[in-house]
Amino acid sequence: MKKYPEVALARPEILLPRPEIDLSRWAVIACDQHTSEPEYWQEVERFVGDSPSTLNLIFPEVYLKEKDVEARIKRIKEAMHRYLEKDLFIAYEGFIYVERQISTGKRGGLLLCLDLEQYDYNPGARTLIRATEGTILERIPPRVKIREGAPIELPHVLVLIDDPEDRVIGPLRSLVKKNDPGLKKLYDFDLMLNSGHLAGWLIANEQIEAEIISNLKYLANPKVFSARYQIPEENPVLLYAVGDGNHSLATAKTIWESHKLSIKETQLSESPLRYALVEVVNLHDPALFFEPIHRLLFEIKPELNLLEEIKIFFNHEIRPSPCQSLEEIKDQLKNYQKTGQAFGLVVENENFLVEILRPRHSLTVGSVQLFLDEFLKQGKAGHIDYVHGDEILVRFARQPGNAGFYLPTMDKNHLFKTVIIEGILPRKTFSMGEAWEKRFYLEARRLS
């Protein structure tokens, strides 16, 4: 594994399924998607059938509350060992350039290993790799049980770089169009359940790799960094901002911090647990759009009036306006230019645009989350879920005892500077595309 410590990465050895394996059944969407839709995962199970699949190597979080959690984790690890023993993989050393066809175009990415020594998910982090959103610590232990002792990892982490000139990934797009021999095509197939198309090329040319590293070093140059964000040069550089999958990366970090206490100092740089396989995406990719992540409250105590509870929390400094539909809420949020903040509230037969006249956070999602955290802490609702898309929000919010909080979209161009100046954002602030556009598990890497 060749390492580039100046930019916190390494060249991985990647495992891909053998050519005879059906990749449309092998590749499965990120485990933290469709968490309120067991029917989605049941459809995946029907489609996969008995075929080799990453479905057998991951833990869809929709099942986290079921009774057989430990047994499921055991089956996952057994399947990993079985797939390795059956020699289902071919190993390739190098970065992989990927193109994912989604609704907004082709999103380009670069698959590589990040150095967990240079990653910190805590507020106030000053490392090259940082979380963008708050980490829910209670979500880490179940994931640790899955990764700990596992022989392989499969990534769904998407990490962002702020590269307005498209120096890092842009040239790879051009090389693919030219059929450059330095890029060797590895896969090209349709993803399951109408989730678009995926193609990948191994970067098999040392000069192309060197140019990638050179351009990352440019982005990590303190002078370039301070000039871009108009901040003092002594501010620590943020090169990689975790966009999707922060809890998976935090899990890898947790295991590494524990593991490194038991090995010799000379082994630290060689341990595969020090690194995590991720896909790097340019924030300025024209196919990349930020979508809001909405909130669903379940099992609200029947004696409560939710709107009154919101009013009390914000000291009656809110202004609710009835709306005919969610579409009206969306139109008003799109054109909202007043001081203060606004979000949509969807309950059984009513819709409201709720304006917060004295916000408690710089972002709407932060103000809303403060209310929700307190509401749940007081036991006034059963649980919360974080969802993408209008249809699922409305479907569940209309059910008795539930409520949906429709949030506005964050401008992606503000992400890096906000994290640099203000620190990490509230958890689940944004989503990189719709649920079906998330990263699919395909590639693997040995951990032992």
C-alpha cells in the first residue's frame, strides 16, 4: 500500500467480484437508507435471491431494532469469510475512478483509502479530514460490532473536496472520454431497482496517480486554503469533509484507536485498520445537489398539541401559517427571504409554514433539531427518523400520532466555509442527492 501522508491517503488493494458474478445483484445501496421502509429491503432480498451479494455482508439499519441483531451480525461475518474462502474476488491495486449516473447527470468519484490518524469527528476538529455534521455517538457501538474482527470492509462513505477548478477528478473524466490506456475499465452495469448506472476504471498509470496527488497537495496548500476562504494562514487546512457515511467512518476510527494501543509503534503505519476505503467527490460536480433531510416524529402523545409545544419551546416567537399542501410549503420556503427561519409542518390533515422569529441556531435545521431533541428527551414522542424525499415524509406524517418536519435546502457552496468558521453542522443537515442516488456497496478491502 503506497502512502501519501501529506494528503492523508493511501493507494488501496481493492477486491471486486469475479466476472461471472451478476453485479446488479451484487451491489446494494448504503445500509442507512430506507430506514422506515422495510418493504424496500424485502424487495432487495427478492431481487437478490441466492446470488452472491453485498446484501449478505451488510446490516440494513431498518433491522437494528429487531431481536436477532447478534445473530444477524454473526451471519454477516460468516458470509464474509465464506466469500473469501470461495475465492469470489479479484484483487486490484490502485485508485478507481467511478462514474455514477443519477437523475442530475454523471457524478464522478475517486475511490481511495483515507488515513484515520488524520480524521476527527469531534466538534472543534483541526485535522485534514473532518465530519461536517454532528455524530450520534449511540449509533457507533452497533456498527463497531459489525466491523470489529470483520475480514473485509465495504464502503458507502462519500467524502467531499472543495475543488472549484476540478483539478483532481476533472482530468479523469477527460481521460475516460479519450479511452486513455492508463485507465482500465473494471465494471459497467445497471444498478438494481432503477437506481441508475455505475462504471469504474482502475488508474493503472503512475503518472496519472502522481497528478492526482499533486492536485490534492495544491488544495491542501495553506496559502491556497487561506486565500480561498479569506481566513488567516495559520488556520488548519480542511481538505476532506465527510458528506455521507460519517458514522461508518467514525466506527472505523473507533476501532483503529482501540487497535493501535495493542500493536508496536513500528506496526502503526502498516495496519490495514489505520485506513478506510471511501469515495472522494468534488463539491462542485455539476451532478451533485444537496437535498434536505426531513424529520419524522412517531407516536406523539395524543393529549399534546404539537404546534402549541413548538410555540412554548420558542417562547411564542413563531408564526404558523396554514397551507393547502406540501407544494405550497415548498414554494414559500423556496422564496423565503425574511429575517428569521422557516420550515414546514405536516400532520394528519393540516399543513403549516412555521416561521421562527428568534432562531436558536444559525441554521433552520439546528433550531428545529433543538426542539426535537428536547421533545424526545421529555418522552413526548416515541422516536424520530430522518428521511429523504416528499413522498415518504407525507405518507408517514399523515398517519395518526405522527408529524413531519419539512426543512429547506442548504446551499452546498457554503458547506466548507461554514464548517471551517462555525464548526460541524447539526446532525442530518443535508443529503447528497435522493435516497436511491446514494453510494452502493460494490468494492471491498481486506482488514485482516
